Amino acid sequence: MHEMVKGANVGLAALSENTDAVVVSLGWASPTGEGDADVSVLLLDTKGKVRSDADFYFYNHPVAPDGSVQLLGKVPSGEGSEDRIGFDLTAIPAEVDRIVVAASRYEGAHFGELDELRVTLADGAGEDLLRFAIEDAGSVSAFIFGELYRRGDEWKFRAVGQGYETGLAGLAMDFGVDIDDDADEADADPADALSAIGHESGPESESEAASDAASVAAPESGAEVPGTASGTGAPGGTAGSAPAGSAAESGRSAPDPLPAVPAPRRAADDTEPDRTTARPRTAKKKITLPKTPKKSLAENESWRGARLFPVSALKSDRDRETRATSVLLSVMAQVPEFGRRLTAAFGAPAGRMETFTEVSLPHGDTPRRPDGVIRVERAGKLWTALLETKTNGNPLRPEQVQAYMDIAARRGYEAVITLSNDVALEGSPLVDVKIDGRRKHKVALRHLSWAEVAHQAQLLIRHEGVDNSAHAWLLQELLHYLQHDNSGCHGFQNMGSAWVPVRKGIDDETLCPGDARALEVVESWERLIRQVCLGLGGELGQKVLPVQRARRGTDPGARRARMADELCAEGKVGAELRIEGMPGVLAVGADLRTGRLRTSVEIPVPDQGYPLSWIKRLLRRLAEAPADLHVETLVEDGSAGPRGTLERLRPEPADLLPKNGARITGFRLTLVKGMGSGRGNAESGFIRSVDDAVQRFHSTVVVHLEQSAPRRSAVAAVSGRPGG
């Protein structure tokens, strides 16, 4: 992998032959587990400006209509999380000269608080081509990680590493995004207008000021870029030349004479042009299904509505695999938003998609029949992936996947996609296959879980919307099919063969550190937590990710080994979930000795006020929470604070005040319930009990904390982040 330094650039064609579609990943780690940022992308013309506000992609405007840009969302990584962006470079409009990849933080946070800041770029086969590690982010709230730009017919990448003290609003304005000034409020933050971008407009009579009449030309190569004193939040530097100690001194290729920073803002004494041109802001309305279904016309509850994809006739695993594959592929081909959502992360371009089942392909003496084939055509080029499907908890067979990898390599196909109820873990592949390094054509091996398929369908039909009602109905039918008990597509549903002996070893205290079975249980636990995040995130329409508090440079295998030793010593496994908009992180732990599940959240105290007022306000917010909710006071010296159930504390809130007058730093809210004993997903199983515990805690406790959160700020609105 090509390691880059600040200011260096490299041509993508020199690193791989498969760069028509690439995935750029921005990564970071947080010492507290709560640090996060939102990515944004700007498409710029030769003047260094967006052609219109539609060239600004962020959380509330994640996908380009032509599929050239797609924000793929966050995934957990060994040291924290990564936010991925898919680019179909063949679909980027010819007028676009540069693509800026940036990120922003909110509520006063800055990038200097995050560790392991980095940007990586992978080709269509999923192979990482380059990496740029950032060491000097500083106290800025917006940051340009890098940019893709054209040189003739070639795309190149530049490692920028430049911060903005003025945050997302300043960055957007510098690149020409239209920011409205509020004529009625002279002191209004110009970032307020950003909240309108990507949303449906009001009545057509509502209008907004147009962008500046003229834009300032980009600086010439070698020109000094203004620093924060001139109004940009960007630090001073020389555009188009590598800084000292970077590319020039390392012997790497020198940067092209192209400004890596935006055009300078007007000076403070410049006259602001009149904003008189008015134009309505419009956006096509997306269709989502109503949360409350219409009243049924059935005569009684025993009547069942007719379904497009029935499951009553499914009798065997083979029937389930065949039906599930056909149902999924047909919906992918008919609903472009859904098909694109599932394939963009695998390097597929945006284009006309066709899907096939039970295709016979030659392989030695015996033809092979993959469960499905996906083909996407764009500009006369074909992208092809073979699909191998498993349902009902059946494992993938390595020899079968290996045969498909060989076929794909020989025929010039781009990917093999495996689809099963299992959840892939970083650094722990589900199938071990051999890649022939002598082959010129590389084939990507990617995995998709049925839980992720359902998650993406939920996001589209319940929260983000699709272009027409027929597509919404098709996705609803698909989701109903996947969630049916007889479909075999329920997601991860078995803790594995090691679950029972590990629990027995914990009970009789014979489980020793280093036992391989403990590591298997830890891996199953991590798969379960990732699936819980997908399910909860799909229902809420919010990002839900497992928090990974790893030491700097710790690989996933070492982290799991440490958790396995803790399981052997203490009989416990635990995880933390970060839910967008939730104060603090949701902790979930299972004590295998006592058979108890514990879900909790810690919330900080306000900056002002009196302790007793804080407690009373908290209890009022929890008026509808379960009576058995435990509330514990957290004190500054780390000692145990007062605690009690909500039922006991409601009439006596002063019982939560520390007797020694210690300073209160926060409160911990906890629910405890029994956990299932079985290893599977049945009503009495462990997996079902963990999922139910998280769902119950969020719906009965966390939701009351979120409803009382302060109104979100303007910059939070543009990034989709609620304040507080």
C-alpha cells in the first residue's frame, strides 16, 4: 500500500488497473469512545467552486442522482470507526475538475481530540491502494483529508490534511455553497442557512438570496494562501507545493501545480454585493411508508393478507436459498436506490443493473451454478459479481467459494459476494480462500449479511424514502419476507458450538485463560452486537455503532484475545453502543455466572444549576420509565455514590445526593433482566434476550433523554446531528 505524506500526490492508474470505481475511507479513534465526525464531499469546477448546492454531499444529502457519489456510512474498525464514500469516477461529470473529501465535528469538538486520523483509498477489488495518516489536526472543527482531481484522462489523489477553524459553514462557503444571510437577524450565524440544503423546500413563494454575483479566481500556483486572519479557517500555507518535510524531502512525486485549498475569501474591507436575486429552493419529495398502517379490512385476525413473496411453501434449506436469492435480486434490479445501496460498497458503478439466478458456468469437468449473478452496465463496460447464498444458519463452504473465485478470475468478473446469516468481523474472514497473485485480474471477495440487507431496506422505506410508491411497496414486501420465521434470513442466530461448554466451564470454574472456546464465544458476541446495531439503526433511522476502545495500534485479534481472558476470569462479556443523538454511550453486558443482562447509560450533569435541581429534572424526564430502573449518582473521586430504583427515588429525590458533599459528575441509569440460556435465537435464547434488552432500554429509557435534548444547532442540522 502506498503511504502518503501531506502535500504528496499519486496517480491512481499507477497503483491499480481497477480504479473506475473507488472507495475512500476516513477513519479515526476516540480515547473516550464517544468522538465522531461527519464526512462531506464537494464537487468543484475548474474555478474551485461547486456548480450548485447539489454538488455538496453530506449526511442529509448522501447520494448523487447519477450514482457518482454515495456516502456509504460508518463501519466499526479495529481502532474506532471508518466512514466510507463510494465514487464512480466514470460517472463524474466532465465539468467537475476536483473532488474534495472532508469531515466536520460539532458542538465545539475538534479533530485534535481524535486519534489515528487517516484516509485510505481502495480500488474496485477492495484492495487498499494508498493511506495518508494525519498527525497534526489541531483544534479545528472541519478538516480536508484529501482530494481526487483530474490530470488529462487520469484521476490522481492528493493528501491535503488542512483544517478549518470556521467549521463546516466556513468550508462550505469557501467552495461556493450558497449560505443565506438572515436579514432580520444581523448577528445570525451564517451556518444557519446550511440546514436547508438537501431538504424539501416550503411553498414556492418562499425564496432565498442567490450566491455571490462573482467568485474570486483561484490563486496561482505557489501563491500564499490566506490564514485565519483573512477569514477562512484554513491555516496559512503554499498552494500547490508540498510543505517542508513532505513529498519533496521524502523523494516522492512532487505535487501538481493545482491549489489544494479553496479560493481566498474576500478581505474584511471588501463591500458585500447586493443579494437581490431570489430563487426557490426545491427538492424532489421522497416516498416513505407510514409508520402506522391503515386499518385492516379483514373480517377477523385469522385472515392473512396476500403477499408478493409467500413463504408458506418453503420446506427445505434449498427452497429457502433459491427463493431468498431470487426475491432479493429481483428487488435490487427493480428498485435502483436499493440495488445501488448494496453494490456501491463493492466497487460497482452506477448504471443499468440486471440480475440472474441459477446460471451455469464452466469449471473443469463439472459446471458450477452460483446462486446468482449481478451485472451492471455503464458506458459500454460491464461489472459482474457472482453471488453465493446461504440461509437458515448454514455455513459457507470454502471449496465452493474458492471455485467461484477461480471462475470469476478466468472470466474477468470483478467480485464474488457471499450472503448468509453470519456477520463478518474485521481481521477474521468467514471463508479462507487462496488468491493467485500471478493473475493480472483481481477479484474482490465481499460478504453481506441478511441483517444488513434488512437494515438497508428499513432505512430506505421508513426513513430516507425512494422515488415512487411502487418501489416503497416492493421494499416493504421484501422486508416482510426477510423477517418471516420461515424465510431463513433472520441474521446471526446461533452463538456456536462453544457456547454451552464455555457456560458450563464458567459455572464450575474450570474455564482457563487461553481456552480457544472462549475466543469463539467472544467472536460470536461481537457478531451479535453488530447485528443488534443494524437492527436498532434500521428502526430508528440513525447511526448505531459499537464503540471500540482499543489502545493505539491494537489489532482486532489482540482485542478479542483480551476479552476472552476477561471472560475466563470474570465470566462476563460487554460492549458499548453509540447511538446518534443519545447522551453518552449505551453499555450492554452479560454476566454468564449470574445469568443477568445489564443495560446502562451514563449522562453528565449540566454546567450550571444545583445538584438537587438536576436530580428532580432527571426524575421528571424519566416519568414514563420502568419503576425498576436503577439510578446511581457518579461522584468526582470515583467512589460509590448513592443509588436506588426509580420507584423508591421518585418521592425522595434527595436520596441521590452524596452524604459527604462530594461533587456530582453524572448519573448512571441501569436496567437488569434475566438472559436466555439457549445459544440460539428462539424466544428463550440468549441472542433474543440481548436484542430485547437493548430494544427495551432504548424505548423506555433513552427515548426520554433524547426527547429532552436541546434543539439541534444549525451546523448539526446540515450534518444530520442533533444537538445535546
